[in-house]
Amino acid sequence: KVLILSDKLKSIRGDISSAYLLAAEAYIAEKNYKKAVIEINKLLEYDLENDHAYLLRGKAKTFLKEIEKAIEDFKSAITINKENVEANFYLGFCYSSLKDYYKSIKHLDEALSKEKYKPALELRSEIKLAIDDPDAALSDIETLVKLNPNSTKYLIRSSELKLRLYDLAGSKEDLEKVLKVDSENINALYMISKLEFNEKKFKNVIKYLTRATAIKLDADILQLRGRAFYHLKDFQSASKDLSKAIDINPELYSAFYFRAKVKEELKDNYGAITDYTKALNDPKFIDAYYSRGKLRLALKEYNAASKDFSKAILLKNNEAVYYYLRAQCYNGMEKTFEAVEDLDKAISINNKFVQAYLLRGIICTSHYLIWQLQL
């Protein structure tokens, strides 16, 4: 309808600027940016002092990824009208896309000196965070919260930034405000649950996440609730949640890792070994080698267990317990020299490792008695 109206205006008089501006805005709304540029080019043939025209053409060129050309248009808009807040904002946006943060902030500051322009505050906050200034980033978000006290978007962003600044109480307070506005906000329910989890308030975690799962079954949410059940020693509920999380996302290897812990508690050693093996697809869970090795050692699978401890040692060679447990494997495999060598290493790392001294004494005594019998 706007395009029809603009065509009618052009037919009445071909030099009506508003007709071309209307057409350009309509084309931008339709994401037909090339046609928007054509309309503005026609306008600028006779009206070179129209700052809004340069602004619209700059916007269209921004969407066309012609950033350098867009910057020239926004500069032209500001030259004609220094009060053009939107042109300063888009200049800030263009420079930020080029990672020229100094120039970006300069233009965003200029835009914000005229009015509290929300997009400029949002963008400046992102840039401040990109240049590692979270305090300044939070300041802009807090301004947005004051302007929009019921905005869950800004409250959640404020919570995230406060968490980064180790203001746990402030972060939690923001999330509670979100839940007052929107009691079914899954992001807020999940975030506040993580804070409660870190404070070991596992019953609260379960309370919040049960509300969340009533809205949507999400793998990360189920995993976190499963971990809370684990800490409360409700291993059946923990296993159920972690298994559901895996059903939803079979590549959520952290869920396999935590389910392995649960299966250990349920004395399902083979099931735990299978889950630890799956968890090892994620490099974050390299200590699964240690956990799997312990289970294999308990099952007297000495060769497989020794390989797990060898891998654990390769990744972290200053853990005395790794050498001690591998020594147990070698002892079970009757590799006396290797066992004693590992126990020596364990004791050199931790000279108060009583079990290592004891096992070394037992092995050496046993080896001596065998030698004496052979004589």
C-alpha cells in the first residue's frame, strides 16, 4: 500500500522527496535493499541536502554488506544534520562490524548525548564487553533496565554481567525480578538454578527446574536436575533425568559422565564404564580415564585399567594416586619392577602417601621371599 501511495505521489509530481523516502522505507521493510538504493539515488538527483535520504541509503547498504559505502552515507547525513541520532548509531554499528571499536564508541557516545537511544545503549554495552570492560557494559544495561523495568531481556543481560563481575547476589536478584514478570521464563529458571546449584541448595534447584520441565523438556535442564538429585542421593531420579537428557541430545557427553557417577553409586560398574567411555568424546572429561580405570581395577581387568591410568598420567603427570593405582594393576599383572617404579614415583610426588609405602613394602617383601625360595 505504501508503494502504491508513493507511486501516486510521483505521478502527481516527480520531485516530491517524501514519495521516494516512503518507497525506500517500504523496500527496506521488505528486505529489498537494492530497490531501496535505487529510490534514494533518484531522490538525490535533485535533493542533495536530505539527511534522511542518506540515512536510508546507508541502512540499505549496511544490509547489503557494503559497509564502507554505508559509512560515507551516514557521514553525509551527519554533515547535513549533526542532530541525526540514528545516523550516529549506524556509524557506530558499521565501525563495530569492522572491529574499529574506538570509532564505534565515539559515534555511539554522540548518539547518546542527544537522547537515551536504546539500540545505541545495547550496542555500546556489547562493545564494552568485547574490549573487556564489563563494568561499563553493565552500566549501559542498568540504564536500559531503568528505562524498561519489566524488560526480561535487559534483566537477564544484567544478571549475566553481574555474574561475570562475581556479584552473585545481584545476579540472583535480577533473575527473581524476571520470574515476577514472567514466571515461565525458562532462561531465568535455568540460570537461577545454576546459581542455587553452586550454593549447594539442591532442593531449590529441583524446585526451579521442575517448573522449567513443565514448560519444556530440555537436555541441559534435565541434566542439571539430575545432578541435583545425585547430590541429594536420590540416584534413581538422577538416573532417570540424565537418561532423558541423553535421549534428547545423544551428544551431551557431560550427561554420560554424570550418569556414570550415578551408576557407580548403584553398583552398576559395567554400565558406568560404558558411560565413562562415551563421556571421553568430550575433552573436558579427561578424568573419566581415572574413574574408568578404578572400576576396571575393581573388576580385576588389570591390563585395561593400567591403560586408563597411563592415559590419565599422560594428561596429568603430577597426581600421585594415578601412579599408585597403576602400580596396583602392574602388581596384579605380576609386573613387579613396573609396580615398584610407579610406587617410587607416587612417593616422590607425595612423601606422606601411606598406602604407597605399604604396597611397596608388601611387593618388595613378597618378591624377596620368592627369590629366597628360588635359592
